[in-house]
Amino acid sequence: MPTREPLVIQTHHPWIGPFAERDQLYAIEREALQELGLKLTIVGESPDDLPEDMLRAVDAVLRRGWDFPRALLERMPALRVISCPGIGVQNIDLPAAAELGVVVANVPYATAEEVGNHAITLLLAAARKLVRADRSVRSGSYDWRLAQPVYSVRGKTLGFVAFGNSARSAAEKMRAFGVKMLAYDPHVDQATAEAYSVQMVELYDLLQRSDFVSIHAPLTAQTRHLLDAAAIAQMKPGAILIQVSRGGIVDQLALAEALQAGRLAAAGIDVHETEPPDPAHPLLQLDNVIHTPHYAGYSEEAFREQKRLACQTIGRVLDGYWPNWVLNPSVKPKQPLRPYPSESHS
């Protein structure tokens, strides 16, 4: 540990709740860090909320809000680690962080099962027109025909755009529904996919063959608007699109147009390009779209685990050890960290 007490800050995002309730909102993080002998300082939604001398003294960041461009990283010379209690690390300049010796880490596994479950929930709800049926009961019409037509899931084809942990979680369960499964992911080989009864294909092949398309890719410069108007035009007529990773992967205006025109049957969307979305956005005007407020990864158990592991990352780095999941491995020559003892054999 450094000789002075490390300064660990928790950056806030309004998605978590009102900043005035910060002590309650971040109680798990505070407790987990206390067990590691570290104190947590909760700060606001912008680095402008911190005095410059405090910003310069920050050793570690538990990130819920804030962008981290190079200009900000250069103002934080003591910073050693940014720990993200989830998967997404967009808006962090990873090459600059590596160059400046800042380890950036996330927690890729804690919410994978919940995201996979949520994708299945949206798929089945959209296919069964569940929200429309619910509204028919609440309105007093009580007419099942408002959901027509509904088709069986069995025998249909489900395509995963990216085949990481959450997609694999969904694939394990969807086998029981009797679907055929495809996946597009340049980083996954067929041998790995075969364990899940999934065939690896190219993106446009997947779009043309799939009755259901479920998106699980991270948002990067390469995946932004991966499903643009041209890609959406390749989708099978009457297909259903499920989006549970990041909103920017789909051109959501092009998606709205395809849904309005009837080329696609429905969509289930947990993530939006702008969050919260503009209430006037075309997607929010359609009754064949189910929206949820970016909570696919949430369960009480998963929430607690991802926070605990994010705190563990900070403890390890400040103790001189590498964390489990480093997202900018080119930082390694800049950091004299050691393998964690239980992992030194790997």
C-alpha cells in the first residue's frame, strides 16, 4: 500500500439514483472497501465537482459516471486504476490510460446470466405479444385476438450478434425451446460455439437466416451502428430484434423505420442510443416494441457481486497485484504489478 492513505473515489451517475441518497446507494461499495482497509469518497457527476488538488491525488476510481478522455487522465497523475462494476467501458480512452500507467478493469461475468435471462424474457414477450395482451385486459376488451398472429418459437432460428458470456447464458437455456442457433463473433471459434449447439456464421448470413436476432456486443468504434439501415434491410422479413448490450450498436431510427413499415415484426429494447430516450423518439411510439430501462443485468445478487468484484479490483491494484480482467493490457510494462498469489500458476 502507498504510505499515505489511498484516495478512492466513487463517481456518480444519475441512473443509480439521486446523488443526495449517495450513502445508501453506495453502501455495498463502502462496506466492501472497508473490509480491504480502504475508505470510499463519493463524488458527483462531473470531475468539475472536485478541486484540482483532490483530482490530482486520486489513486483509484470506482466508475459509475464520468468520461475519461486523455485530457482528464493527464490531470490525475496519482491514478492507478479505474474499476468498472459492469461490462461497459465506453468513453474511457484505453490507449491513453495504458500510456499513463492506469489499469482499466471491468467485471464481465457477474451480470452475464441476468442479461441472458433478460434477452430471453424480451424475446418471448415480443413473440407472444405479451404487452399488447396485457393492455387488452386492462382496457376491458379482454380479446386474445389482439395478439394475433403468434407463432411458435420451436423450430425457429435465433442469431446472436456477439457470443460472449451473456449470449452463452441465453443459448444454454434456449436449447430447451427447440430453436436453431447461429452466432456472429470474430473472436469466437466454432469449437467453442459447438458446446452450446451454436453455428458460427458471418453477420449478413445470420441476419438473413434468423427469426430472432439478439445483440450482445460491446460498444466500440467498430461496432457502433453495426446494424445500420443496410444491415437491418438484410434481416429476415417478420424477424424480431432484441437489444440488451448497448444502444449505439443499432441505428435506432433505421430500426424504427423498419418496424413502422412492417418489415420487422417486433423488438425488445433494454438499451437506447440516448438514455433516457426522448419520449418523442419514433421507437417509443410503436406498440410492437417493448422497452425496459437498461436493467437487463440487474438482480439483487448480481448487483452485489459486481460491486464486490469491482472493489476487489481496486484492492488488488493498490496492493500491487493484477486484477482478473484488464481491458488495456498494453499498460503492463508501465505497472510493476504481480500475479495474484492464487493465480500465479496460470
